Amino acid sequence: MVAFATEYFEYNGSTLIFQLNNAINSIVSVDVNGLQEEEGSGFDVSGSQDIVLLGTPVVGSRIGVTYLY
């Protein structure tokens, strides 16, 4: 069975790596303050549960990740 989840993080200025609660089957979307990021230029998937932002957002930015698991 495949399910989806959306998780939100706040960028605090210390790390660009965000660990999700579930192993990633497929990314649906990643956004920073509502602006969609493209895989390979805005973010990468690292391992089975980590999203790595490739650019540095403003401190306090809201990062949303929607994915299948």
C-alpha cells in the first residue's frame, strides 16, 4: 500500500538537511515559503529519508515536503 504525507520544517540557519518521518518512495513536491523547488536544482534526496536543500533560504522560511511512502 502506498500512502502520502506532507511534513513542514522551519529553516533555523543551521542545517539544509531535513529528515522525514517515513522512507521516501517518491517526491511529489518540495516548496520553500510556497515556491516550488525542482529536484536537482532546488533540492536532492539523500538516503531513504532526507531532503537536502541546494540553496540557502532565509532564516525562518517554511519548507513543505509532500511525498509518497
